[in-house]
Amino acid sequence: MVDGITYLLVAIAVACLVGLWRITHPGNEPRRAVDHYTALVRRNPRDTNARFELGLALMRRGSLSEAIHEFRMVTEIAPKHAPAHHQLGLCLLSIGNAAAALPHLERATVLSPIYAEAHASLGAAHELRGDRMAARASYQRATGLDPKLAIAHFNLARLFALEGNADKAIGALQDAVRADPSMLEEAKCSPDFDLVMGDRAFSSYLYGAEAA
């Protein structure tokens, strides 16, 4: 169980960093970005856009405690800022505090019901708290909103595998791999698929797909 939780946290961190790479300005190094947005925040402490971008830059630099502060400030200044609630929740998840992350992720999905990434992150929070049923519902909601969201499909596949449902695990994993081929290698490394490795169809897909 510990290995599974550790792997999930790593998966969340990777997904978070990939998301930040798309959001932040391309080619802007973390240190330069932090300096730039820090200066803007000093000029106007209530500039939520600058604080949000500063939080993203801090996350890219690995300064999670500082990022948490910035995102929390954004949510206090602008309580309806869904992306800030989501990023705050991701930061809290990344340090293993699912209980603190949950209300922010729930808030993000309420404020923006079509926010697929927030639903996927909410699923991770539910899973870390041991509620697989709620986690599955959130992952399914995320994949319904964004069929190309690989991490949500992948986490669904993991849950199905943990339940011993090889057929559904294959289906979800195939969706994940279609969205991001690297998910196949992730599945080979994840201990959460061990229970269904004895299924011929599943093991054939996992280790035979590369030759297909």
C-alpha cells in the first residue's frame, strides 16, 4: 500500500510539472520568472495575476512552501479563482497533505465544472484518503471532459487493476496510451498493476503492444 501511495504522489508531481510547462511562458527560466513576478507583486500585493504566475514559477523551481503561500493569497484575494484553488490543491497533494488539498480541489471543480485537470486532481486526493469510489468518479468525470487527459485514464486503469478487473484496466490503459504513449512504460513500473499481471490478455497488451 505504501508503494502505491508513493507512486501516485510521483505521478501527481509529474503531471503537475507537465501542466506548468504548458501554462508558464515558454523559454522563461524559473529564477528569472520568480524575480519578475516578485517585483510585480511588490508593486501591487493584490495583483492576483502576478501572484498566480509567481506561484507557478515557484512550483517549477521546486519551492512548494512558497508556492502554497502565493496560491493561498490569490484564493484569499479572489475566492472564485478556480486555477489558484487547483494549483494550491496540487501543491498540498505533492507534500502528501490530501486532507488540506481536498477542499481546494472541490472548490475548483465547483467554480469551473468543466475543469478536467481539477477533477483528475480531486480524484487523486480522494484516492490518497482511501475513497476509491469517489476517486473513480472524479477520474471518469475528468476523462469525460477531456478524453486526452492521459493521467486520468492511467489512474482509472490503476484503480481497475487494484480491484482485479483486468478487462477494464486494459481499456483504461489503452485510452491513456493513446493520449500519451509513455503511459505504457509507467504501467510496467507501477506495482498497482501486479494483481492483474496474471491475466493473459493484460500481460500480452502490456508487454506485446510495443511489437504490434
